Amino acid sequence: MTVTTTPTMEGRKITRYLGLVSGSAIIGTSFVRDFFARVTDTIGGRSGAYEAELEKSRNTAVSEMRQKAQRLGANAVVGVRLDHEALGEKGSLLMVCATGTAVMVD
């Protein structure tokens, strides 16, 4: 199944709009990762632990959205948007939402 952030697919015609689909993932961050992320942020560089968690949550949200589109009979999702939000006390949770339009394309 093709998933794209664009509203159309070049060379393909949308024949049917099946509706809005979304997926989300909420992942907690651990104390150890928080500690090392702060150290990395203080001395410079990138926080590999947070980047890995962010990638994992994006993949989970998109996968859930894709499954919902398949249940509607779609063969593509267009206009996908990814939103990221820190939740909980001191941002101890990370939420990622993927939203798009399930469609049938030729």
C-alpha cells in the first residue's frame, strides 16, 4: 500500500475516497534514557535513544493507519500528516499521530 504526504499520486488516478484514517503511538521514556539524553544535550551531539524511540513511534502510528485503511478496502493513503507531541509530567510520554485519507487508485 502506498502512503504519501501528497494529496495526489503522480500517474495514478484516485477513483474513490474512503475516508479519514489515523493511527497513533504513545511511548514512555525511561529515566536512564532521559539522563543520557540530557548529558548528550549538554555536551552536544544527537540523542540516539530519543531518535530511535521517535522512529519506532512513527512506524507504529503509520502501520496502524495503514491497517485501518486496508480494512476500509483502500489501496493507498494520501495527504498523510505526522504530528508529534510530548505528554505527561515533564514530557515523560511521546505521542505520534499519523492521519491521512484512505483512497482507491487505479
